[in-house]
Amino acid sequence: MKSQYTAAAGLLFALGAAADSTIASGEGFGTYYYDIKQVDACGTSFSSQNQGGVMCSSETLQSLDMLNTNYIVAMNNSQLRSDPSKYCGKKVVVTVNGKKSDMPLFIGDGCERCATGSSTSDTWNAQGAPGLDFSYSVLDELTGGSACETGHSAISWEILDESIHDFASGGSSDSTESSQGSTPTTLVTSAAPAATGESSACENNAWQCNGNVIEQCVNSAWNTRVSCAAGSTCKGDSNPYCA
């Protein structure tokens, strides 16, 4: 009997430790917004979106193309912006139809749709519904090959207190994949942030288009991070890219 109590106590301890490792969780919907390997899928091209800078690259601008992985996950951009150090690079476990993912997914970007509308809504709305955004390839694997057909899927998720990508040092071997392309030629990165002269205050780690320039808010001031090459323009509002 004593051994049974000991085993039960050990199980409770293990469950408690696992619970403590979860820093955020939720239920909602998963969609896709980029793809590094399958640039053309579902009748659309991700080439422009792949050039967009991710929110977690706060020191040096990194586009989805530059990060060179399909495992980046975008979460509620307001939640991510409130505490980037808490979420950036942290492992994400997604469950679809009772099956947990085993892919090395990690937080790297912000999702505007995920921050708009009711956080408890169980009805899909492309303009605002809780959830996460993935690469097309990841959503296709999560849904058993139906990403193109449905465009979204009901999911639940946990963000764990386990870092699997370090944005400051350029990443880890766990999260990198070979890419079909190279660094996009439409991006001209600055060697260091340069002040734009804008006097208006801003929220740290926010992004915007300023004419043909991609800017990031650093120390409450807008700084130039990318100048779009000739023939391309800045698009994407709070998740800007050159196209």
C-alpha cells in the first residue's frame, strides 16, 4: 500500500511539474500565412509574405525567408508585444482532433486576427478569432492534408517555458530547415537602426510602413530597419514586408 501511495505522489509531482511549464494556453483556430518550402500553394504565392519581418526579431530585422524555417508560429500580437522575452522562441504544442503535434514549433511572430474579437469565441471569423497562425506546411500536417480545402482548423495549444530558438544569437539547429530560396533581393537591411526623425512615440517592438520604408519601434521611437528596393513597396501594416 505504501508503494502505491509513493507512486501516486510521484505521479502528482510529475503532473504538477508539467503544468508549471506551461506559460500560456488556449483554444481557437489555426490558419496559415507563409511557407518557406512550398512558396506556391493553394492557388496563392507566399513569396511576398515570406519577406515580412517577424515581431521577435527586435535587435536585427529578420524576415521569414531569413529565418529559413516553417516552424515559426504567430500568436496574439498584443499578447506577444506586451512581453516579447516571455514568449519569443518558446516551444508550442498544438492539438488537433485530440492529437498533439510533435513538431519543433516556436513563437516568432504576431497575429493580428488572433488579437481581434472575443478571446472565447468558438466561431471562425477571418477578421477576428482566437488562435495561432502557421506555415501552410505545418497546418497541412496538423489537419492531415486538408489545409487548402478548409483554410483553417479548430485547435488548442500550449506555449511551454522551453526555448527552442534564440532570436538574439540567430537561432538553433532544432528550428532550421533548408530553403528553396535565398535571402530576398527586395530587402535592403540597415547595418544598425537609424532614427527616422519621427517625433511621435510608439510601442516598443511595433512595426509599420513609412512610405517605402519598414520601421520598428525601439526605445519608444520609430527606427528604419529596411528600405524596399526599387520597384517594390512596403505593405502589410503591422506586419510589413516589401513587395
